[in-house]
Amino acid sequence: MNDLKEFLLNRRTIRKYSSEAVGDDLLDDLLKAACRTSTTGNMQVYSIIVTRNEEKKRELSPLHFNQKMVTEAPVLLTFCADFNRFNKWCVLNNASPGYDNFLSFMTAAIDALLAAQTVCIAAESRGLGICYLGTTTYMANKIIEVLKLPAGVVPVTTITLGWPAEHPQQPDRLPPEAVIHEEVYSDYSDSDIRKFYSEKEGREDSHQFIRENNKTTLAQVFTDVRYKKEDNVYFSKILLKVLEDQGFMNNV
Ligand SMILES: Cc1cc2nc3c(=O)[nH]c(=O)nc-3n(C[C@H](O)[C@H](O)[C@H](O)COP(=O)(O)O)c2cc1C
């Protein structure tokens, strides 16, 4: 148990991988573990697309903003919210599916994300490195084309998987008391916020980040550079259209 605690506390994202392949048996183990994850109503309303083909990776690369891990990692896994399979089963069995709505998308997206996190923990426990790609939801419309996802299926996250070729410093985290509330939510005073973010703001890497981005505060690096409102609005519109096109907004 102590080992598990240490393992969970010591993990970090890996973005550089050696060229060594991830063996089929190992990958099978990870995917089997994913399929054992808790799932809404035991419906398993997700699918996992395995990408190992170099040409497919090159096709996907620009859709992940050319992040190098996409072509360098031996394996990409794209986790999709998927009611397509379940709907078909319902129809074949004289049952009328009512899953063409936003709640059902959320249900399936939660299932997919939980399965993804199982793969991550299982992979890291075997010495593999992983990196999530948030770009999947930004470019879901194009990823749908490349991975040939039918109606009822929406990609929600991707992970890159491979043997680590780096051992980066562990990034900071907020202190646990910043995110944990006892019984009810306890809203933050200005001084709580200052206290909880002070360690992050005081770090040399944060100062470097601010200088590199020509900003005066760390928060501005997020609001003005990394996660800008205009980008959020633009990609929200694309994602909402994806949900509509894939049949999840029919009853709202
Ligand atoms: C949903 C999600 C999307 C992410 N997207 C990216 C990404 O597109 N590129 C990247 O390099 N890292 C990505 N990450 C990794 C985070 O940057 C990383 O988890 C965070 O900086 C904390 O680092 P750690 O995992 O090493 O503790 C993502 C993580 C999550 C959970």
C-alpha cells in the first residue's frame, strides 16, 4: 500500500519517448484494465481508438497542433464518448434509445474519461509514460473525419503512450486544502486565494513563464496566452456543432 501511495504521489506527465515499441501483451493489459473501469449503468458507452500506424499519426499530428508526442510516441489512444454501439443494441432488441441529448453525451464522456485515467494509472504502474492531449476536444470535428467516427461518437481525450526518454521535474500543485472542502463548499476570500497560489506564483519557473510571455502576472499567462477567451469561444462553437452533428443535441 505504501508503494501505491508513493507511486501515486510521484507520477508526472512524460512528453518524450524512446523508440522502443509498447508490446502487444502490455497494451492489451492496459486496455483490459480500462474496460474494467466503473461505467454508468454498466453500459460502457465509450470506445477507444488505438493508433500505432505512422501515417495515421502524421495525419492526426496537425489536429493536435503538431505536438511532438503525437508522432514520437509509439501509441496514441483516443477515448470517445460512444452511444452508437449501445443504440444499435437497443434497436436490435425492440428498445427505443433516448440518448440523443446533452446529458447522454456527458454520461458517455465521463465513462470515456474514467477509462482513460485507468489506462494512465495502469501504464504508469508498468513504467510507461503518458501525456493527455486536450487538443482532442478543440479539433473533434477533424479527428472524427480521420478516425472515421460515426454519429453517436465524439472523441473526448487522447493520451500518448510510450517508454519514457526523460525524467522531468514534478510540476507543483496547489496545497490539498485549496481544493478540499469539508461537508459544504467554503468559498475563498481574497487572502485565501493569495495564500493558496503564493507557492505557485513564487516559483522561479513561474517567473520565467511570465517573462517569456511578456506579462506581469502568472494569471495573465493563462488568460492572455495559454487559454484565451477568444480561443475558448471559437473552439466551443466547433464542439457544440460536433455534438449537434453527432446527434447529441436533438432534444434540447
Ligand atoms: C485533459 C488534459 C489535457 C491535457 N492536454 C495537454 C496537451 O495538450 N499537451 C500537453 O503537453 N500536456 C497536456 N496535459 C498535461 C498537463 O499539462 C499536465 O498534466 C499538467 O501540467 C500537470 O503535470 P503532471 O501531469 O506532470 O503533474 C493535459 C492534461 C489533461 C488532464
